[in-house]
Amino acid sequence: MADTKHQFAAAMAHDSSDADRDERQAALEYLAGAWNTAEDEGVETLALAHAALFAALATFVRNHGEEATALLVDGLPERIRAGEYNLERQLQ
């Protein structure tokens, strides 16, 4: 079990409309709740992460196709290295 509860705050892209940001923030809050419940029930964090990635990618493929999803994923290394997915980074 984890020592801290996951909260995926401030994870929205800045180029989204306010309505899109609000909907995505609500979705993240639902996911954080489900994530925390699963951890409380003994599901390992890495298993949750793998399942979440699979579900997200499968949804993108279903809605946008394989090529568009591949292009999206192709841009992730730069964004990861830039700290976009680091919830512990300090924003200045």
C-alpha cells in the first residue's frame, strides 16, 4: 500500500479551453479516487500504472486511430524529460 494518496492536480495542458480543462480536471479527480481505492485494496501502483496506460492508449486508438495515437505517443519523451508529468516538480 502507498504512504500517500495520489492527486493528479495541475496536469492540464494550457492550450485547452476552460471547459475542457474543467472536464479533464474532474476526470483526473475520479481517476485519483479509483486509484487510491485500488491501492487501499492492495493493488500495486505499477500494475495500476500499466493498466491505466493500456486503457488510455486503447481509448485513443479506438477514437482517433493507430497512426494518430502513435504520433501522440511519439511526442511523449520530450514532454516527460521536460517534467510535464512530474507531479513533484516545483513550478516557478
